Amino acid sequence: MTGLAEFIAGIPKCELHVHIEGTLEPEMKFDFAERNDLVLPYADVAQLRAAYAFHDLPSFLKAYYEGMEVLLTEQDFYDLAWAYLARAHAQNVRYAEIFFDPQAHTSRGVSFDTVIRGLRRALMDAYRLLDLRAQLIMCFLRDLPAGYAMATLLESLPYKEWIVGVGLDSDEHGNPPSAFAAVFERARAEGYFLTMHCDVDQVNTTEHIRQCLAVIGVDRIDHGVNALDDPALHTEIARRGLGLTVCPISNRHVRGDLGHDALRRMLELGMRATVNSDDPAYFGGYVTENLLAVSEAAGLGEWEVLQLERNAFEIAWLPAGVRDHYLAELGAYGEAGGTQSQGVVEHHRI
């Protein structure tokens, strides 16, 4: 595994599924709480981290929303995003699309402007100082009314040059994509790309994936592992060339394993699967750790790891010229890796 670990450490990476609020490490929570004169209900970092005993999506979301209450000022959002971007840079992430949940903050009295200006400044500094390009995806909380999502969409419009797309996250139970059809129709009309969470092993998850395809017309699907349960779904996803942003370590907290067999099956079916970190501060692994874990469990080699990253850059919401630059960088890395990795590069030149 040492050779592959080194290969994964050095490969140019593209991350398309990371929640910025999910990068709030316990140490940062204590720092922000002290700065904002708040008292956390934990004695120390170790006690807080020990509380991360999630067994399903609702138990995770409870801790997730409680944790972000320490985020109050523009500087908090800047520092949060900068910490993730610096860590991503250290893992050779070259491009990232980052989710943020404005409703989780505006519902607490923190303005949309405060949130997005802090995040935007960090993204600009990362590009200037680290040569790391990143864009924001605004997510709506599906367990809040669709009218609130529409209001948030309208609130975003003065800032839409700073937002590449919109998504749908939070508790999926009883909150199907179709309930937000009008919101996503307006978002597309405003020029946003569209994605939606279809979390792993949720009630009616295959029906939700079907709605993403037939009702919403998404540009990609977040998670989406259960598409493999229905041949019509995974065939249509592959036909459309839609990407799936798979998050192995977070999968383990829901289904008990990394979903590595599913990921290998997606690659075999020609689906544009990618590997991402989701909420790494809570699940204990950033993108490199996710690639390492799933590669080891599924027996992936350099060829498959290159394919996962190629998939990610190909489905990223980037101008063609910028995408081609990153793909060339990835191809050069593959060629330098030897004959095993060179095969995937040659295949895509045909």
C-alpha cells in the first residue's frame, strides 16, 4: 500500500462534495466560542470529539447544526474556509466546489452578507496565495419549507457571480426533490448549476434519484450510491454522463462500510463516480484519507484512482480551458507514475 499511498498523496485532486460547516474542527469550535463569548457544553476538545458517535443521518445533523452556532462574524466564516483551503492545499487539492448552508445561519440571525463575504474572501486568498481555485455551492435545507428556500435563492441573487450552483441537503426523510421543483427551476433560470443530495440508504432514496433525473433535471447527484439498486437509474445516469459525488468515510457512519464495492461497480459501469470528504471534521477524514481508505478496501490501483480524479475534473463546473489545464496536469502526473497509470491517460486520448 505504500506505493499507492504515495501516489494518492501526490495526485492533483478535485473535491466536489465538502460542506464548509462540516470542516469545523473541535479545536476551532472552542476558539470561535471564546472569541464570541460563548460557552460550549463540553469540558474540552476530547470530550467534544467523543460526542461524535453518529449512527444515522439525524444523529449527525443534530451535532452538525449545534456546532455551527459558534459561527457569528464574517471573520469566523473567513477563518473556517481558510482552514479548510489550507488543509486541502496540503493534500494537493487543485480545485474544490464547496457547499455552504446559508439558512442554517440566517435562521440564527446571521446575515447572508456576513456568511458569503467571509467565505468569498477566503476563496480569493486561496487562489492568490495557494493557487487553489474554489467555488461556492449554496445548499437549501430540505427539512425547511420550500418557500424559505425560494426566499434564500432570491436573497442570493445580488451575489450570484460568487455562487456557481445550488444544492439540496439535510434530512431527506419526507422531503423529496419534487417539493423544491419551483425553486430549482428558478435557480436554473438565474444561471446556477443544479445538484441534490440523495443520501445513502434513505427511505424512498431510489424514487428521489428518479425525481432528480425526471423532475429536476440535475447536472449531477451528491452521494447517489443507491442508483445501483435500479438498473434503469444507473443506466440513465451513465447515459447522461452525470457525476456522482461519493463520500466513503461518511458512508461508513450510515451503512457500516465504505461503500467500496459500490464505488468499484460504478467505475465498471462507466459511471462518473468521484471521491470526496463530505463533513471531514465530524467523520475523521479529508479527501486524501477517503481515497486511501476506499482504495485499500476495494483493491483499487493507480488506474482507478486516476479515473476517479479524471471524473471529478470532467464533471466540475469549470470553463473548458480551465478544466483542460487541470486534466493536462493530471495526465502528466499519470504518465510520470509509470505504465500502470499511463493506460488511463492513453485511453482518454482516443
